[in-house]
Amino acid sequence: MSTTATIRLYDMLKPKLGESEARAFIQNFEESFEENFASKAHELATKGDLKVAIAESKVDVIKWMVGLWIAQMAAIVGLYLTR
């Protein structure tokens, strides 16, 4: 949580809960947020993951393009030879 958001939340809770309770609430909230984020961090994609996925996609596209070119050339040659 950013410091600005923390300060705004503290300012909102302080009149309703009191100073010490608002501070304790924010600390508990931030700790649980950090724990939750840490547990989910392995699910997030990194730049390296995305680069690998893009490279694999490029290879697949190139394979399909070459296969289609070969099939197209075979069809053209087949049509030419049937005359």
C-alpha cells in the first residue's frame, strides 16, 4: 500500500476508532496484504516469461507459414503438371 493511501486511510479511521486502534488496524491490514501478495507472487508473469511465450509463438507461426508455402507450391506444381 502506498504511503499516501496509508495516511488517507489512517486519517479516515482515526476519528472513528481512535489513534492506537487505527494504527493497529492499518498494520494488520498491511501485513495481511503483504502475506497475500507474497503467496500469489509465484502466479504473476514476469518479463522473462512473456519473452519466452512470444518466442514460442513466433516459432509456431513460422512453422505454419513454411508448411502453407510448401502446400501452396505443391498445389501450383500439381495444377501445372495436369495440363
